[in-house]
Amino acid sequence: MTTAILGAGLGGLVTAFRLEAAGATYDLFEAEPARVGGNVQSACIGPYQLEIGPNSLQLTPELEELIADAGLTSEIVETAAVSKHRFVLRGGRLRKLPGSPPALLASGYFGWGTKLRLLTELLRRPGAPLPPDTTMAAFFGERFGAEVVEYALAPFVAGVWAGDPAKLLLREAMPRLAALADEHGSLIRGLMRSAKSPKGADSTQNSTTARRRIVSFRQGAAQLPQALAAGLHHLHHGAAIAEVAHEPGGGFRLTRADGRPTPRTTYDRLVLALPTHAAAPLLADAFPEFAAALAAVRYPPMAAVYLAYPRAAVAHPLDGFGALYPRTEGRRAAGTIWSSSLYPTRCPPDQILLTTFVGGDQTPTAADLPDDALQTAVDAELRTLYGITAAPVFGHVARWPRAIPQLDAAIRPVRTALPGLETAGVFVVANWAAGVGVPDVVARAAAVAARLAEGA
């Protein structure tokens, strides 16, 4: 059995890496002439190490195993201890989020009305399952109130999905939380019981309650896809695929955009590791309904602004992972990662490096400025938030016209179609099927590769 993998993003690389280890026959096609990793990119500009994508990785068992198999265990860099602290802008000042539900109730972060709603949510009993079109904002707003939506949920959704909780569906974005609410009635009680259950006894524990190590690599997150690619013998760079034909007797025939032949005339299985907007035109003839559904998936724009300052000119201690800025606070930026607090070697020792995100579905036009003007606008906001008294000594802007697939109503027909496609020999390891996190993509790609290797 032969497999064609389209796209050398992390999902495609993990699939190919596992198939190669299993001795299965595959070809991995990547349109870029030299680059791999998709959105997992790192850049060194002088003494500054920038993450053009995920700034750190949550170390799940599947990811830890992959890192070991890729020979990168010794390259892991742990985040600094302060990374456990998270901040949110509220009332114009940065406030540290309490680290546990009891601490949250004891703190002054939420008002008494919200605290009462948090307590009464514990009294909910199981009822009818949540409707599939329940949005995250509707679910959390009905249970916990507008304050939780505005000052906890909305900034969190902006930071993870670049999304709007009024549009994202709970079952698509947070399926395990939806399952806990269905089973226990009370989400809080479900989380508490899941946390107390023996490891492995409750499947919701793995991604809902377990605290994982947050890590990176000496050369940045891109070191992982680069190491995976280095071990592949059937990775074809500069090999954009223009069309996929589904043969009447089964199998797939690929047409390269440059007219060159593919290594094999047909392939038995097809693995998609492409964003929806790249996959849709390739499948328009073979799977027209699925291609139309793919084309409807939205990706909001996002920009990252990297600014470095002299440490002596920054009043804030920067003793945390970073800060989120709720839309209701009226800021242009959605949040800032305190990059040099997490990994001090990412800039000179007498400086600090901040990575600020602008745009996303809640403020889609916020990054609609030229690079210089966007840096100036972000610098002005950072000065007021962090007590900065000097001009930045370094600046850089990275942009994603299409940042993260939105798990809203448009994603439902796409995901509903996936089992039927697998029957036809099409498998998906991209983040719009797996989940937007690196661990989600790694786990799905490893599982798909194991199934394909069994059938090899």
C-alpha cells in the first residue's frame, strides 16, 4: 500500500516520520523549495530568537516520545519557573490570575455576583445534552455570567484560537468540557471529579486537567520539524500538487503544478496536512461537496510584533508567562508573551523581549497598519502597561493573513465528513481536524500513521 502526504507541516512530517520508521511506502510533497514545518517557524535576527508560530510546546506523552525518537531530548529547554503566572489586563492594570478555583473565589478578581454563580453552578444536575450549535460564549455566559465571558473566556479564546467565543462552538473547540457538562451537569464538579480520578480512569483527564511541562528547544520550536525532515528519504521539496484525481477503481492520481511526474502513478491512500484553503481546490473534482465545505472555513488575520527594550527601562518585573488584554479594555493588541521571561537566552541579558499579538476574529482590522506604524502603535501601548521609559532597541513584525482555522459552524460539515473520507482512503492530520495545538496535531498524525502502517 502506498501513501501520498500533501504538506510538510508538522502533521505531514509526523505522519511521514512514523511511516518511514514502520517501513511503509510513502511520498511527502511540499510546495516550499526548502522550508518545512508549516506554522512552526523560528527565526534568529542578530541576538534575538523569535518564534514565528508556537512560542512553546505543551509536553504530552505523544510529543515527548516523538522528541525522543527525533533525537532532540537533550535539546529541550524548560521554561522559567515564573511561567506558571498568567496576567490579564483589567481596569487598565495588569492583574495576576489566581492559580486555582479556590484561590479564584478568595481573590478579588471577580465580583461577588460572579462568585455566587460559580458556586451555584456546582448544583447543576445532568440534563439534556448540550445542543451541537452551543457557542462558547453562550455556554459560559449562561452558567457564569458576562464578567467571566469578558475577562476570562474572551481573552483566553483570543490567545488560543485568535477567535471570538460568540462564534466558536463548544463541542468543536472544547469537546471534553462539553462532555463533562453532559455527564455531570456541573462543569466545575466534572472538572473536580476528573482531577481526582486515577490516571487513565477518566479519559477527560489527559487534556482537561493535567498540568504539562511547557518547553521549547535550544534553536526554537522549528528545531522539531527540521529534525523530523532530516530523517525522511521521500520528502519532495518544491513539489506543489495542483490536482487530485480519485481513480474509479480506487486510489489517487496526483498532478504536480510544475508538470513533473510523481514518483508513483497512483497512491492507495491520501493524507492531507494542508490548511483548508489550500486543500479545497485540489479536491474540487474528486470530492466537490467536501471541497466546498473546506472553502467555507474561516481563518482571521493575525500579526506578531516583536519589540526589545533595555531591561533597566522597564518598570514591570515581567514575572510570568505574559498577559492577555480583553477586548473590553479597548486595546489594539490581544496579548503579549514575555518571551525573555520564559527563555532568557532569546535576547541579550541586559534586555527584555516581548512578543505581542494583534488581530484575530475579535479585532480583525487591528493589524491593518504598515509594519512601522504597527510597531509604533504597539510600542505606545506597551509603554503605558509596563512602565517603559526608553525606545525599543529592536523591532520586527510577522504576519499571517490566515492565522488559525475557526471552529465555528462552518467547521461542522467538514469534520462530519471525515469518517466517510477515510473509507475512501483520505486521512486528515491538519489542525482543522486535529485541534489547533501542537500536541493535538502530533497525536492525530501518530494515530493516522499507525493505522496506515497496519494496512501497509
